[in-house]
Amino acid sequence: MLKLYNTLTKQKEEFKPINPPNVNMYVCGPTVYDFFHIGNSRSFIMADIIRRYLEYSGYKVKYVMNITDVDDKIIRKSIEQNKPFKEIAGKYADYFLEDSEKLKIKKANVFPRATEHIDNIITLIKELEDKGFAYNVDGNVFYNVSKFDGYGKLSGKNIEDLESGSRIEINEEKKNPLDFSLWKKAKEGEPYWESPWGNGRPGWHVECSAMSCAHLGNNFDIHAGGSDLIFPHHENEIAQSEAANGEHFVNYWLHFGFLNINNQKMSKSLGNFFTARDILKKYSAEAIRLFFAQAHYSGPLNFNEELLAAAQKGLEKLTNLQRKIEDELSLKTTEGTTPELNFNKYKTGFQIVMDDDFNTSQAVAVIFDFVKDVNKVIGENTNINSAFYSEVKNFLQETAEGVLGIMDFTQKEETDMATKEKELIELLIKLRQNAKEEKNYSLADKIRDELKAIGVVLEDSKDKTTYKVTVN
């Protein structure tokens, strides 16, 4: 039974989809004015793992992630670079999709863009105005927070305390300091669309309400995003969606914890700002995903390169076993022994921890325990048939690859150069064996030591010599 922590109710709840086995899930995507940073990538990757696990569990997930392609930051950059805002947004939207694919994030079923949903946005705002939840001040339309009784139910914030808070921006056009923009009157040189209130553009919060409801309906299962979006963004989404549609908006709210860099908040001024593209130049997608999966999605996580390098190193155990599996399966050995290993124990263990609010850190532990026990079985048995390796591969494909995305059995065949490297290593192993047979042990030891120095570790057994590649 899957249970997840619902930010709305502040407790773990049994997951009950509205229309099983279908699950409708919306994730707040990027504002495309720059490359997305490593903190964003944590949210995107953990949302991807949750989606994958739901699919692993038999659900049919409709996964929607918006792309905010009109916004103050995009407009500011377009002015700075003297380029149309559509060019800026289009370029960085393409980069987002490209980098997401490199991070092994599955494509959303729909990537709605704000500029493609202006009609939906205007309809929603008009509904709010007609019902008395919105008011127009000279072309600027605001949401009247005082009209919505449930304001603050997601964040747990008290509306009276918020109203008296000095951090709330002062705007003389607003009836209440907490009121937020639904439609912004066009300024000179800014993009705009025609509307009942004059030329202008939508506010950020209303974009997500319009897009999510357009693709998933007025009431859907899961809405996810970073913890920094709980207030005001998601709080405002609830207020405007429920006021306009007269229905409960979202059943389960999931939020991803903050990512700190060397125990500090990420900031360009501190020089600790990293984009996902930067990190992908140094580390594999599998290492990045393993690093994130080693912590619970909702808690804070400290990022530094030593920890990421440790994750990269930890992957060696998986890649070495993967190489062994593929080598053995290529032999297609039907005869031989089938060692006893309780595969169901690991599958059940994986499901139990993932059913407990997507506990990926424990799921990773289950997978590494499995790898350890498989290696032990291999070490204690000879002449193992292919059926055993096929079952090992199936488990890892379903869990480590299919859910966590920390392995990849579908990679294309090695390049010609990689093939030549493998052939050269095998040639050196053969030369070393010849040297040993000729009792030239100094040459044999030299070949072994030189290979080890470049990260190729030889392992001698009774029947043959194998090797594994390590990360220095």
C-alpha cells in the first residue's frame, strides 16, 4: 500500500487515485530565461523517480510539466540582449529539454507553455472576476485574497500575520497587501496580448492553474514542486483554482527539499552557483541521480563535489556487475547450475520502502545489498547458467534502471574506440598469461601493475582472468 506525505494535510496518507489505474500528475517546470541549476535538477529528477515508481506499480501516469515562457526575468533578459522574448524563451526551453534528456528524465506527456494558453488564462481570470474574487484597477487585475476562506491552508500561514508582515510588497493599487497579480497591464516595449482589461500579460501564478486544469481537469491527483513554491505560488494556485472552478483542486501535494552548496544557500554572488549543464560535464547522469536518490526527496540536501564523486565511485559496483551480466548472457550458457537466491526478498524489500513515501535512500540500500549478495553467489559458484544472470538483469532493469535511473542497459553499442580499448586490455591479459606460463613473473607483474595504474584492475580466478575499470 503506497503512502505519501501530503503537504496539504501535513501527514502521510494512503494514495487513492481519483480514477485508478490512471494518475494525473502536474509538476512545476522551469522559467526559461537561463540554464536550469542543480537545485532545479533535484526537483525534476525526484519527480521523475516518483513518476517512474507509480508506473512500476501499475499506474498509468499522465505527467504534465509546464514551461513558463513569459515572465519578468525573460522580458528583462530580452531587453538586455535586445532580442525578442520568444527567442530567449525558445532557446532556453530547448536547452532545458536537452539537459533533461541527458539527466535520463523521462519526457512529460505534455509540456504546456504559458503563451499557448492565453485564452485559458483569460477565461479563468474572467470567471474569478465574475464571482467577485478578482478586481480590475486600470488594466491590472488582482486576486482578492480576503474573499477566499481557505487561504493559507497549504502553507499553514495565518492570513492576519501575513497582512501585518513588513516583507509584503506595498502597492497602492491593491485592496490588500497580500492580493496578487492575475493580469499585468502592458508596459512600453513589453510583450502583450489583448484581453477584456486591455493589452497585457498573465501573472505567474494563474499560468499554472490554467495549464494544469486545461490538461488534467479541475481536480487531479498529484501536484509537485520545490519547497520554495509552497508559498506564495502553490497557495495562490489553490486559491484561484478553487474559487474559479468551485471544486477541490489537488488531492496530494508533494514538495522537494532545498539543496545547499557546501552548507550554504546557492547564490551567484557567493560563486557557488552550478547549472545542471556544468555538472553533467564532470559526472554521469547516473551518478547525479544516485546522489539525489541517497536522500529522501522532501528533506534538505547538502551538495558538494566530494559527495558527488563518492556517488560516481559507488556506481562502479553496479557497472562491474552489469558488465559481468552482459558477458555471461552473451555466452548463452543453458547448462550449468542455477544458484539459489531469493529474488522475491529484494523485490518485496524495494517495494516496501518505496511504498513508504518514496524512500529512495532505503531503495538504494536494497539494490546495493542485492548486488553484494549476487557477487557473493557468483564468487562461490562456477559454471552458472544464463537463466540466473537473466533474472539478475531483470531485477536491476526494473528497479535500478526503470525506477531510479542509476543504471542503463539500453545504451548503444560501444564506439569503435571503446571496442579497441577492450581488445587491447584483453590482449595484455593474454600476454600476461603467456608470461606466467613462461615463468616470466616480473613481466606478468609489470603488466598487472601498469594496468592498475590507469584504472584497470585484474582479478585472477582458477579458470580465467577478468578485469574491472575503476574511477580514479
